[in-house]
Amino acid sequence: MSANISYLIGDFEFQTSSNIVIPSLMTMFRESDRRIFTEKDEDGEDRECIAYENTARNIKQRLDVMGFSLHNIEKAIQDNLPSFMEDEYEGENKFTSEEKKVLSSSVLSDWISACDILYRIPLRSVFDMDTEKWDTEKKQRLKQLPVLAKVMLGDDPYGWVQQFPVDFRAAFRLCLENQDDDLLVRVDVSEAVGWSYDEDDKICSDAIESFSAGLVHAEKIIILTEGETDTRILRKSLESLYPHLKDFYSFIDFSNLKVDGGAPNRVANVKMLAGSGILNRVIALFDNDTAGLEACNILSKVSMPDNIKVLRLPDIEIAKSYPTIGPTGLMNFDINGKACGIEMFLGTDVLKDDKGVLLPVFWGGYNTKIRQYQGEVDQKGEIQKKFKKKVEKGVTPVNSPELIVLWEHIFKTFS
């Protein structure tokens, strides 16, 4: 006997395993996704279910963050198709000439369509039928499937995906592409708990730990900021706005390190990381100001490994015409690329003074290399205090739209 573990997209059983979870597929989940609930079995009786589940929208976003975006999948399929088509089984090529012809001309949209058909024509349900009916029904359903869908099912189709040109998580991502955002994605471990796992086992965490050694896509992405305040704000906003992604990123905690902040010091840190051979994916995030622009210009001349990316905070709408004070007095100015620190992303409610007027940016020193002035918003400390109170009440896309722009900018880094 064995315990069955199902990997479900709605009612579609994408994959199954016996006794032990598939570690790579568990990297889409976190221990916080564990749910215990009751549902009806085939006989109408209540049964306790133990599963890891989240919505299709959140799982898609997690996979994109991990590097399984449509763009990356398309490139990976193109790169791996030649070797995939030459796969052999017991000394013979796996694919017919017709299948090879379809494979060689396939594009990403073809693979997505194949995944959609597998979802709509659940072959797996055939095997729940009486013995007399299942073979006939199986053949009829197989006839409805395009070549790519049959390829994904393998030589002895049992309804779940058995082969794909690249990582199975890429196939999972394609299966999710056209599904409703609220559709539940689930790994049902009910049978395995009490059989191969104890009730208090951290099934997901343990699987990821065993899988992640040396594998970049399972590791957290490290974000390196200009200082402690930036790190604290990013961490809190990620927890509030994207709680399903908070375990996919980590931040270097400057509060416990006796290191100076600021763009010049971070340039030195990034150079050190680039030469260290670190395998983790790293995002070096600089302010969208004159100092940040200079830092990024310096690093653009450094040969960076693919796992280290240098970013500036993105341009935002509010900064296109923002009050500034300089030698010519008070005037609105586009401060993108000149004076946008993290405070500019915290929402207009915390950027305004007691009279409801936006706190101005003061122009400071002139950077001769960039040939522009460096600016900084007034009363940064007060803005940060207001944001701390805002976090306690709840940061939302409505009251902090600039933080949404910032995080979407970060999410695209490796996708």
C-alpha cells in the first residue's frame, strides 16, 4: 500500500506522487499555506483534508518571481527542444515523425493551448469508471487531444503531466496562465500524513530545504538597499501588500551590522558580491536620485554575473511635477532621477504636512559627474514616523499606489 499525494489546479490533477511530495513542486508553496479542512468524499462522507493551497493568481506570481515567467519559459523551451526531441526509451526515440514535426514548429502559445485542453478534458477521471468503460472512453478522449498535449501525457497516459521540455514548474505555470485568479491550487497530502509523514512535520519547509541545496530557483532573492530605513520600509510593505511573496525575498539587516549606508558604500558592496561567486540571486536597489544614478553608472561598467541585478527605484507619476525649493525659490519640477528616495513611495498622505501641503524637496549639492543637483525631501524623519503608523493601520494599493509600482518593478527583475 501507499499514500497518494495529488498536485491539483482546481479539479485538474496535474501530477501525483506516492508517499513523498515532489520537492520541486513544493517550492511554489510555503508552510503558511498549510490548511486543514473537511470535505465530502466519493461516498458523501466527511473526510479531513490536509493540503497546501493558495490561489492561481498568487502561485503564478510566485513562479514569475522564481524565474518561471512566460518570457523565460519560452526561451527555455526553444533552447531545450532539440535535446528533448532526441530523447530515447529502451534504445528507441520517444517521438514519432509527426510528433517531432509539431514539436519543432511549436511556439509558447501552442504549449499554453495544450495545457488548457488538458485542463478541460480531464483524462484522469476516466480511471474512476467501470473497467468495461474506461478503455473506450480513454481512447475517445485521447483523440480530442492535440499532439503537444499527448506528448505531455507521455507514452502511457494516466491523465497527469509526465514529460515536458523543461522544468515541470514551467508546465505548471503554463497550465495556470488562463485560469481564474481565484482558482485554488493545492497539494493534497491528506493520505500521506500518518503514513509517511507525522502530523507535526513541516512537509513543505523540509521538502524545500532538501531541494534547495545548490539550486538557485528555490533560494530567496536577496535585496540590498542603500540603508536600514529602506530595508525596513520594503520589508513591511512586502508583508502588507504581497504576504504570499514575503518568504521569497530576504534583506540584508543593516541594524545588526556596523556598516555605513548610502550609494557609494553600496557600490563597493555590489562589486564585492560580483567577485565573490555568490550563487544567490541579488537585487542591488538604489534611490532614483542623482547619487543613485551615479552609482548605477559606475556599476554599469562592471562585469556582473547574471544572478546580480542593479536597479534604481522606478519613475513615478507624483514625482513628475513635485514642489521643490532651490535658489530660485519654490517651483514644481520633475524629480525622477534627481531626488526620489524611498520616502517618495510611501503615499501622498504621509508626504503632506499638517496643512495638507506636500513637503517640498530641497536642492543640495551639484554633482559634476552627472551634471545635475541632488535633492532630498524635507522632514524625512517625520515621513518615516507617519509611515510606521500607516503600517499599523494597513498599507493598501489604494493608499500606497507608488509602493505597488515599486514592487512590480522589483518582481520583474528575474522574470
